Amino acid sequence: MFNLLKSVLQKCADDDVSIKSKYPTFARTYPPVVQVTKSLVALLLHFKWMKFTMIVGSSHKQRTIADKLLEYAELFNITVNGKQEYVEPYVPFSNGNPFPGIVDRTYVDTRVYVFLGDLNGVVDLMTNLYDRGLLDTGEYIVIFVDHVTFDRTDTLKYFKRTIDNPEEKRNADAARSLLIITLSPYSSENYTQFQDKVRVFNEEPPFNFFNPFSSYQKVITVYAAYLFDAVILYAKAAHQLLLEGGEITNGTAIIHSLLNQSYESIQGTSTFIDQNGDAEGNYTLLARMEIDNPVTKYSMQPVGHFQSSDGSLPVLRMYGPDLIDWVSGFPPIDEPECGYRRQRCIPPKQYTLEIVLGTVGGILVLCLIGAGIAYRNWKYEQEIAGLFWKVDKAEIHASLSGHKNAEFVMDQDKKDAYGSKLSLNSQHSMDSRASNQQVYAVTSYYKGQLVAIKKYEIKSLVINRKMQKEMKVMKDLRHSNVNAFIGACIDHPRFTILTEYCSKGSLQDILENEDVKLDDMFIASLIKDMIQGLLFLHNSELGCHGNFKSSNCVVNSRWTLQVSDFALLEIRAKTYRKEDEHAYYRNLFWRAPEELRSPQKRGSSKGDVYAFGIILHEIFGRCGPFGFCNMVPKDIVYRVIDGGMFPFRPDTSSLKCDKYIIDCMVDCWSESPEDRPDFRCIYKTLYKMREGMKRNIFDQIMTMMESYQNHLEELVESRTIQLADEKKKTETLLHRMLPRPIADQLKQGHFVKPEVYASVTIYFSDICGFTTLSAKITPMEVVRMLNSLYTMFDSIIKNYDVYKVETIGDAYMVVSGLPIRNGDTHAGEVASMSLELLRAIKTFRITFLQDETLKLRIGMHSGPCVAGVVGLTMPRYTLFGDTVNTASRMESNGEPLKIHCSEACKGLLDKLGGYKLEPRGLVEMKGKGEMFTYWLISEDAHIRRQRLQRCSQTMKMNTPWAQATRQAYMQFSKPEISEPSQGEDSQPFMEIFRENENNSSREDSPKINHLDQFSSPKDIRSFSSKLRYVPNGILSEDKRFSDIKLMGSGQDIVERTALISDHDFYDSDPDAQEKTRHLSVGNRTQIKLVDRAPDRPRSARNNNREMYKLNSESVPEYTSLMSDSAV
């Protein structure tokens, strides 16, 4: 019975006991802490505050209320601008004041604060808001939840902290913008009598709790009232159950009768118990009011209460209309009309000026365009009217000194007075002076240039605008396969045209000369030049040739064919004199049928295609157009004019060429112009003729001549090797400046897109006191010192999966995890490298300042970043992001000879294992605030040893080749040089090799005597010499094995020995080198210069490979060998 009563009446504010599946017989008269959230939401809805920010203490009670408030906020569409937390209990001046930072982060984007915490915290918050002046305008309001029953006697409770002076005025002024939700005070007159009876019963047995101070009454807490209410409720429920015939021991029935019922509390309030057995809290709203009190003028007094009788959301009932003394006279709003950042009140941008300027600019542009067009047309007309093509007769000279075979025939009587330059047996050309005899290309000199001359006699020659424009276009044409038009001389009644002279004559001359042998290469080159020249003319303003034939194709000294005698069709027609019938009709062989039927047509692009088909037949037949026909030219022309279903064309049955060539010429001389292809299609069709050829015939001839010069081929091969070596050097230099993947993209001309990396580790270091040290030495000595230091650093970091970003002065920046991602191992790579660099700096000595010791300050941080190439001139691969700034701050806030590590980096190192770190504590960093950081102390030697053993297995060090490699290596190592091991964890690397080799010899494995593979010591020396020439070899060719101290982890030997078995592939594949480097397991160690031959001259010592040795006093674990480039 007692346990049942205890279960029913127990006072508990935890929200978990409301779950009836766990506590079916539990009910309470003390409301749970989350009940206040309903009153909070009712207050927010009453004043239409739909946006607020929560400030929550770290206690379980406050967090539970905050979670419940978030649920109600989402239910009633109330926006939570943010949630800030602070540590409870908050004791002023003991654990720091978090509220200035909270206000800084929230005051811009909120106007309503809901404070869930202790009294000291809300007073400090109000004071901070008041000191900033945020409460002066009445825009801000703070709602505080107090879980203690309101006490009218404590008037200064909400105006001071525990240690504050009660007379502090600003706290009372700040409380004007404060609303408090607290448990309602008693309202029953009988409650005073109840308290008196409780005091009397406390002094009677069995309590015997006497009051030692007769002048003061004992304070009776509200829990006595809750207990009284619980007993009364239980008694009534038990009595009702007995009347109904139930058992008083049935706790479930008793609890069930209490659910969803209201009762009158001894405090005078009506309280409702919901279906979970929780009593609805009775809460009152407090605000600052004036009171008549000699101690203080103001106090937080009730201004309203929250009324609810059915468990639903309560309603705020105000005691009066103007009881709350608002700062601005009315309640603040949750968000300004213009928005928190006045984004809604930004006036729309006026574009009047832009429109006006744009209009004026557009008009000016149009005017400029119009003026440009007008000027261009004017200039064009001026060029036409200027007659730039016109040549003065006085500038044409018959001959120059040393040139006897040149003439310019202006009169027929002078022809015999000069020699002429003979072309190659041309015959029956329409443009010749006499078609029935050999043709002489008339030449002369114009401004020192040998030119070809064509004369036309016309009695009344009028050079109209069309002819002027046409000759201007001809003057402007420039193409390697178009015969250049130099100008024209008008000397009535003769019109003379000057063109570039081609020494090899016309194509007709070459085809009709049986002494000239044309192979496929020459034919293909001539045809290609012809097509390109016609393509250029068709795409020009002329549009076509109009008089295309084999005699109008000339060949220069480089055997390049040029198209000539184009345009000026009107002048050519007027000056043409009909010769004998045979020559007249023969000159019509190249005219298209439609032009023969209509003589007024003076050329077209399709007519040029027809002429090309005839010339193509002429080239392969070498018998002229229609050469295989025994008909006279007149009959041939009329047969062509007749057309019909089977038009008359040259016979192709005797041609010795490929079928696609014959098909092309047949298509070109189709009867219908629309069926003829254009020259672009012809070019593609005949492209097979030029497969494997050079661009022109002259280059092809030179290539053929070079093929017979063996010594030239050897020279080319030698130069190619030199070029490859230089290219390799250039690529090596480029890979030193940029990562290999980035450099490859730049070499290919690709744009390197910036890339986001989710997790990398960045290292920063600088030299403490570098400025002071630099002042003691000369600039040249500073450069030498930094070069020596960074050369040592570079030799160390090359053994880790890191990338050196840059060095600026004494600053050194390294990153791991990019551009090739390596999971989470980047933190370990940078950590091991940092320890190695720290050990190296302790042994580094400045040659010209022996007493000075450099102190390195290191910082490292892990996080995301963006990497990309910046700039076109001297591009740099640069990192961006907050991770870079944080790593720099870690370095700048570090200490000399220490490694400063961030918490993010520490988490990755803990995940990898094997690293010892010590917490440094909170460090104030510029731009970052307080950060908790660590010191990286050392690595775990045992874990390092395990990594080395795994590395030996991973690299397959027990293969016959690897074991033979170790045997060849061990014979040069002197045991007496090795220092004694310093414990099991510091066992030398070669001893680990020997253990692995001995353990690998099992009964089931084949027994191999590796030395038996070498027939003599000479073979062993030959084998060991390979070790010196391996890529990234163990030792350089001038390294003396006697100088080696085998004490360290030897990670470089592990990696490089594993590569020996496939060193040929490694040499030829640079990517293999990059990939193999990422197979490294274990750590590298610090190095130190050791010269074992001090008696030798300094130059001799410098020429030899120097050795690095671990400073055993600072780091006794292990040492490593470095490659040639480390010196």
C-alpha cells in the first residue's frame, strides 16, 4: 500500500515518466518541465512573434525543454532563427562570459530571444544587450523561463546576479525588455492557514522538526502543496474505487480514475491531469512594473496568466490592457518590415542613366558602323578610280644587264629585233600570236621583276567601272596556286597584261612534251594545285575562271601549278581574232556544252568543272583533249553541242588510272551542269592520289633525295635522341614546379579546372628569428643558407607522399592528399615528415655562423581545400580555402622547435595510430577565435617496426631476385661500422631483412642459394653495379659502401630494392615511378652529414657522395639513406 501510494504521489519533473508503457501506475501533481513549452508557444502566438532565437543551457532539463519547444515551433509554423548554447551552471567571473559572443552571432538576424537557463545567465544577457544599446529602441524582447514559484517578497530577484549590488540600476532598466514565465503563486485564502498547519505538524511527532528561531517562521515550499494535492487525489480515487466495489490494491484502476480530470489545488488554482498522468502547469507572465517599495522602484510583477482546462494549448489572459511598459509604446515585431538586413527595402535600381547611355551608345555605334561602311565604300571606290593596277609604259624594260632573251614587243616590226624566252613546245594555243607554229612566251622586266606579257589589240578600248573593279580584284588576289596579276598597260590601240612569269611553261607544254616523264607523284601534285587554285577563284569576288584550259595552267620553277588568264572575259572576246578553222574549233574543246550552245555565256563555275574534267583526261592520256578520236576539231565540237542521252565525250577506255579517277572525270563533264560536282567534292574524291605525299611536289622531291642519304638519317636519329633528352630535362624541370597530373594537362593545352579536395593536410613552417639572423649576414649568405636548408628539406620530403607548394622567404609550405588523393594517410605523411624536418633542423649548421642554430616553428592542419592553377605567365599550382588560413595560424601561433597540430589533424592521427600528441589547450587565433590544439611529440617505434615488416612482405622481399639483391648489397657493408642497436624497437633495417630471410626458409619452400646464381665475384660486382644505376637507385655510382651506417628504417632501400626487378619498365614509364612512391609503408628519419674521410682534400670530399646520419641523442629510433639529389 505504501509503495503504491509512493508511486502515485512521488514528485518528479522528468519527462520520461510520462510514458505510460513504462510507468502505467504513475501520476503526479507537480507539472513536468516540458509543460512550460505550451505557455511559451501561447505567449509567442499572442504577440505574433513567429520568429525567435533560443539560448539554451547545457543541463539536461533545459535541453529537454528546448527539444520540446522545437517540436511545438514546427507544429505551429514558428521559425527558429538559431540555437545557441552555453555551459551551466553559469558563475560570473569564473568560467568566462559566453553572452557577448552569443549576442554578436545573433543580434542581426533576430529580435525575439527565448532564454532557457539559470538566472545569472539571463541577467548577463540583458546587461550585454543593454550596454550595446540594442534595448533603447524597443526592437528586442527576451523571454525567460523560471521554474520556481513566483515570490512577491523578493522584489530584486530578477534584477541582479548572485554577486551583484542590489542598487545596480542598469539591470532594472534592461529588465524593461524582459518577460518571465514562472509558476503561478497561490490564490487561495486557505493556503496561509495550510502553511501554518504544516509548520505545526513539522514540530510534532514523528517529524519533531523544531524552529530554533522563534522570531522567524519556517518557509514552506510549494512541494508541500503538491504533496497535499496528491494525497487528497489518491484518497478520493481510492474511496470512489471502494464504493464501486474495487480493490484498493489495484493501482491501475486508481490511476485510470485520475486521468483527464481537473481538480482544485490547495493553492487555489484549477489543475488538469492529462492522459499521461501529468498535471498541467499553472504559469504566470511577469513584466517590469512600478511598485511602492522603499527598496526599489521597479519589480517583476504578474501581468497575465495562461489558462487551460482540457490539456490543449493555453491562452494568455492579460490582467489589464496596458500593464506591460513597452519601450516603444507597443510590442516589438519579430522581424522588421525591411527584413533583418534591410534586404526588402533596398530601392529598385533605376536604369534611366544606363538606358540613356545605352541608347546614345547604340546610336553612336550605328553611326560608327554606318560611317565605317561609307568610308570603306568610299575607299573602295577610290581604289577603283585610283587605277592602282595601271602600269606606265616607261616602267616596262625590254632587258636588263645580263639578260639577252627578253623583249617587250610594242610594235610588230620590232619582234625580230629582240630574242625571246622559249617555253616547252607549246602548240595551237588560242592566246598565242600564231597557233600553227611554236609559241614564244613574251617576257619583259617591270621594276626589276621578270614578267610575262599578253597583248590585246582593240581600236576603241573604254575602261568602264566594271573592268576597273575587276582588275582591282585581280590585283588583290594572292594565292600560291593562282598566277599573280601584276598590272595592265593601256597604250592605244594595244592593251597589255603583265603577270608573274613561270619558267616551266604551261601545263599543255608539259603534257605535249614527250621528254617530260610524269609519275603518279607529279600528276597528283599538279592536280591538287589546280583544284586549290580554282577553289580560291570560285570563293573570290570573281566567282569563276571563265577561260579554263590546259594552256592557261602554268608551272613555276618549284613545279607548282598556277591558274592564269582568268577574268577580263569582255576584253578577251573583243580582241579575239578568228584564226584558221582547225585552231578555232580546237580551242573550243574545253568549253562546256551549254556555253557552246549559247555563245553569249562567258564562263561559269560549272563550266570550269567541265574544263577540269577534260584536262584530267588530257593529263592521263597525254594525247591532248579528245586525243584518241580521229575526227577533226569542228566535227568534235558539233558532236558535243548535239548532246543527247549519250553525249559525245573523250574515250576513257585507254586511260591507265584508277577507276575512281575515271568516275570523277565522267562526273565533271556531265551534260547537265547541276550533275557536276563542285571542286570541294572533287578535292575529297581525288585525295587518295596524295596519300603519303608532302604538301607540294618540291618538298616531296626533297624527301626522296634525303631517303638516299644514310648518314643524314643517322644524324636525324642522333638529333632526335638529343631532343628527347632535352624534352626529358624540360619535363623534369616542369614536374619540379607543378604536380605531374597538372603538368601533363598543361602540356596538352588543356584548361586545368580547380578541384575540390574533401580532406588534405597542410604544413607551414618558418624560421624563428629569421629577420634578426638576416641582419647579421650578407644577402648572398642569406641565399646560400636558405638554399642549403631547403635543399635538405626537399631531399627529406621527397620520401613522403607530399607535394611542396611553395617557399616564400623563410616560409615553407607542403601539402599531402592532393593532387592524388590518399585517403586519411595524408595526416600521417605530414606528421612523419614534420618530425623528420624538426630533427634535421637541430643538426643543421650554418657554415659562416657556427654558433647560430636555426629554430623551426611548424604548424599543421587537416581539412578541405580547393586547388588549381593560377596565371598564364609562370603558372602556379595554388591552394585556397579556410584550411590554408588555419594551417598558417597554427604555425604563427606555435613555438620554436615544436609541431603545432589542430584538433582535426589530431583526430586523423589517432585514427592512423602510432603518434604521440600532448594537448596544448585553447589558443586564441586571429580570425578563428579560440581553438583547442595539440603538440605532436613523436611516433611509436613499435608500430613503425610493424609497418616495416609489413612493407617487407608487401614488396615481396623474399623473392629470389630481392634476396639476391640483398646479398649483393650486404657484401659491401662492414658490420663493424654499424652502431649497436638500442633496443628491440631500434633494430637496424638490415637485421630485419636477415630475420625475414631466415624466417622465409621453411621446409615446404624451395631452398635457393642466391650466391650460386653468380659464377664469380666479377658477376657479383656486375650485379651490384646495377644497383647503382637503378632509377632512384640505392647508391650513386661514386658512392662507397664503406661509408654507409645501417642503423635506420631504410625505407628508401625497401622501396627502391623492390623496383630493381622491373627497373627497365620503371625507366620507360614515368607514371610507374609516381605510383610506386605511394606504396611506401613506414616512416623516414632525420639525416645528418657525415664525412668519413676528413683527411682528404675538401674538393675530393665534396665530389663524393655524402652520408646522412641520425642524431641518436635526439631521436634514437632509426636512420635512413638519401638519394643523390639529397646532397
